[in-house]
Amino acid sequence: MTDLSYEAARAELATIVEKLEAGGTTLEESLALWERGEQLADVCQRWLDGARTRLDAARERRAEPDGNG
Amino acid sequence: MSDQSTAEEPWPVRVVSQKIGAWIGRLGWVWVDGQIAQITRRPGTQVVFITLRDPSADLSLTVTAHRDVLDTGAPNLSEGARVLLHAKPEFFPARGTLSLRADEIRQLGIGELLARLERLKKLLAAEGLFDPRRKRRPPFLPGRIGLVTGRASAAERDVLTNARRRWPAVDFRVINVAVQGPAAVPQILDALAVLEKDPEVDVIILARGGGSVEDLLPFSDEALCRAVFACRTPVITAIGHETDTPLVDFVADVRASTPTDAAKRAVPDLVEERQRIGQLRGRIDRAVVGLLDREQHRLDAIRSRPVLARPEALLDQRAADVQALRERAARCLRHRLERGAADVDHTLARLRALSPKATLARGYAIVQAADGAVLREPEQVREGDPLRVRLAGGELAATVAVP
């Protein structure tokens, strides 16, 4: 799961939501789909949080050497 | 004397001299366009000696002319003037010297020179020397700039100062030349050749300040124009003032209006570039942050969809189904029970209706024999048999008596 790219995770999450909303799945399947959906959403969130951290770190590094960017 | 000289039958000097003279004489009369480098009037002779040079090339010829020829055709002739002469080559065997003898000299006035320039301009344009597609772009930031200009001139100062102000680290290779007069063109051609050969020079600036039409003539010289065209290094020209249009300006890869303008075109401005980079950085930042924000919103939107946010909904539906079924079952059961109860009531009523109690209440009695059989006929008993008589209010015992 953790080596899924952001785009892959998001795409699969969208597919799962479509399936659940369409209905017709058994209880067992629905629960399994929901669990996977939650995992994928967590992966996406981790990617986004990581990107923000990198951006902030790069900005800090840039501001340090010459002080005015 | 045979036609060919040989080692065995060489020619004497006088014969060689005479043959040379004959060869030279064959050229005959020619019209010559040249520039006066020197005029010498020897006192006591009628002959004027002129050194006639090519304005574009480093060579000259001696011309002799009678004083009258000069006075008629080109009075007040001075050094540097352009002339048209009609002359014939002469060989002097005594010294072995060559000169042209002119029988007509005309000075080319400014009008004539300018007309010549117009013709040259059309010629060069037709040959494609002014073609914008052939112009090379100077590099954005040159490694080294070649500067051809007058020594200690305002033009030199303007180019160097302004270029260094814009980009302090700029590197120049300066070649000072004459920028007017007969020596200008050959010196400029040399300078261009040197700079073109220098692999570090990646742009050339040719600059001079304002001047009269005559002063700027070298910059309309055909050889100079062709040399600039042939340069693979891009050439920026800044000749005279904004309104001057020497031909080399048309050939140049970039035409600057003044030496200061040439510096601007050659070299970027450090401050401006820093600002641009700052702006671009800002744009990148905003773009990336915008992207992250958008993606975050999309993720939040997906997560808030009910199927993910409230999975209990799956269960709710099924629980509701089960509840409904339960209630149906219960209802059915109740129904059955109610019907059953009703049935029982019904049957009880019928039973009650069939009950002898009502009959007894009406005054009838039930008479039973000893064995419990209900009596309907007198013959069922004999006299003296015990009888049980049931009345509405109770029982009596009796004995049969024959009436």
C-alpha cells in the first residue's frame, strides 16, 4: 500500500466510492471496500502532508543563505 | 631576338623594360575611383603628383596630372577627398617606375557620394545583406565583448560604463581604431578580423559618436559592410546619432541608436534579472501551493461522501430491513392469534347456545336414570326406579310412580 503513488491511490479511492454509491454489493464486500477506501484516503493525506513539509523545508533553506531570496 | 627568353638566350634589361612598358600600355585609359592620400605640387613644374589610395584596401598608386587638369576639374582638392579620374598607366624605363597619368579629374561632391551610397544600398539589399532572417541574435549574457571604437572616445566610455553598470562582471576586449578618414576602413576591417578569430568573443560592438556626413562615410563603405555581414560573431553597431543611417547599420545583426543603447542590447541588467527571478520564484511557489490546496480539497470532498464518512449507513439499511421483517412476522402471528381467539369465542358462543341451562331456565327439567341416561320415554324406567331430576336451581332425587 505505501508504495502507491498519490495519483494511483486517489484514482482507486474514487473507484471505490463509485462502487459503494452504486450499491448492490454484499455486506461483506461493502465493509471490505470501505476499509480499503479509508486506507487509501490515509495514503493520499500522507502524500499531501509530506509535500507541504518538503515545500516548507525548501523555503527555509532558501531564506537562510542570503537572507532575501 | 626570339619571343621567349631562355637561360641560353636571355634578354637584356632594356628589352625586358621595353616589354613591360608595352604590357602596361595595353591597359589603356581607365576611369578610376579613389581617394587622395597626398598631393605634392613641385615648385617650378606644371606637374602635380598625387598619391591615390583605395578607401577600402591598403594600397595606392601614384598619379601625375598637369596643373591645369586639377584646376579645371577639381579646384581646392585636398587630402582625403574622393575623386574620379580618367588616366592611363605609364611606365618609366629609366627608373622602372609606374604611375597613372590623368587627363581628367573630378572631385566627388557630397551629393555624388550620397547618390553612390544609395546605389550601393540597393545593391547590397538585393544581395540580401540586409535580410532580417540572416541576422544573428547576440547571446543573452556574453562571455566577452569585442569593442571597436575610437581611442579614449565618448563612445568607448559610454559603452564600457553602461555595460559595467548593468552587469559588473562583464569582460571586454577593446580595439581602438581610427573612426574617420582614410585609415578608418582598413583598421576597422583588421579589428573585426581579430575579434572574429578570438574564440572567447561572442559579440562585437562597433561604435562611434556623432559626426558630419563625411566623417561617417567609412561606415557606408562596401568592404566594411561585406565584412560585417560575413562575421559569424553577432555585430551590434552604434554609429553617430539616432538619425544617422550609415549602411553598416543595415547590415548589422543589431542596430543600436547610441553607444549606451549598444551596451543595453549586449548585456542584461543584473538588478532586473534578479527581480525577474524573484517574481518567477513567487509564481512557482503560488502554483505549487495552489496545487496542494486543490488536491487537499478534492481529498476532503471524497472523504466527506456519505459512503465513506458514514459507513453505518450500510448497516442502517440492513438493520431496518431486518426490523421490518421482524415486524411482519410479529404482525402475522398476532393476526393468527386474534383469529384463533375469535374462533374460540365463536365456538364458545355456539356451545353456550347449545347448552341445556337455557332450557332449564325456562322451567324444563332433565330427568336421568340411575345410569345417567336421559329419560325421554316412560318405558325407559320401571316403577320404583331412582331418578335424578335436574332443575335450573338444583337437583332432586325422585322415585318412579306409575300414574
